[in-house]
Amino acid sequence: MKTTQRFSVLIWADKRKTDAAGLVPLYARITYLGKRAEISLKRRVHPAKWDAPTGFLKGTSPDARRINADINDTLDEIDKAFKFLKRTDEIITAEKIKLQYSGEEPERKMLLEVFDQHNADLAKLVGKDFVKATLTKYNTVRSRVSGFIKHRFQKEDVYLDQIDFAFVSGFEMYLKTECEIEHNTAMRYIKNLKKIINLGDSAQTDHLIPI
């Protein structure tokens, strides 16, 4: 296992997925800030030969040496992916480390785009599942969020994976100071914002401190 205070990788055998030959698959479990992502090593081993505490196969047989070398390579590549993100990315998540390791490009959603889709869908349900006041409320929150993004970042929109506790705290301060909104209303706006954030892909928002 590779471990730092916030980042760790555990190699484990999933005995729930034992095949007809009695072999179990190996996975790498990436944990960062308490959130997990898993990668299949595409290797199967006999559970009796697996040493769970060390995360390696027991023995020195050619098969054990080959699989253990693959495990070491996987650990090294995941560590390289993590260090690359530390140098180049503002926000790191377990899922991002996994995608960097695998070479996949994550789809990045933008906050106001998700907001607009939510509000468009809600508008279709006015008079059925929702009253018009609900749509008005979300349009108002969307307008406040847009104003905050322009005020704080001088941008038209932000990516979901850039939203963290500091963003939410800054939005609260903006509501109370720039918009002169009282505390209870500001908290309702933040609750509505949280719903929109949660509509986004969880892989992009699992770094969030709960609102």
C-alpha cells in the first residue's frame, strides 16, 4: 500500500467474485480525502496464496513474481498520476487520479449549464409537479450565482470540479454583503445551490465539503 496523510492505494482481492476455477480478481482502491475509486488489475489469484496485509501474492513462483511485478508497476503508475495532478490541477479527487492513471479524459460540466438544464426541466413541470413560485425561486438563485461568479472570478461560468467549500463560503458572504440578503434567505439559496451541484457528476464533486 502507498500511503500519505490524505492519499492511499490498497491492493485487494474481491472474494465475492470468485470464478469457477476458484480464483478472485485483484483491484487497486485509491482513497483521497476519504473518497474512493477502484481500478481492476485484470489479474486473478488463488485466495489461499493472497497476502492481504502486504497486498502481494505469497511465494516466489514465476506466476507470483509476475503478478507482484504488475502490482508494483500499478502502484508506481498511480503514484505518478497523483503527483502529476498535484503539479497541474487545482482540485484533486480519487476519481481524477483513476482517470489520469487510465488515460481517460473526464467530462467536465459547468455549474450554470447544469443550473439552466435543471430550470428548463422544472419549467416543463410547472402546474403539474411544481408551482410557478418554485421556478421563480430557482431562477433567482441562478441569477445570484451568476452574479457571484462574475464578481469573484470575472468569468461567465465555472466548472463543477472547481467548486469547493471556499466557493460556497464566498457565495454566502456575497449574498449577505453585496446583495444585502438576510441570513435565513441566504441559507435557503445555498441549499438550492447544493441541489444543483448534486445534479452534476459525483466524480466531479466528491471533493466538496458538505454544505
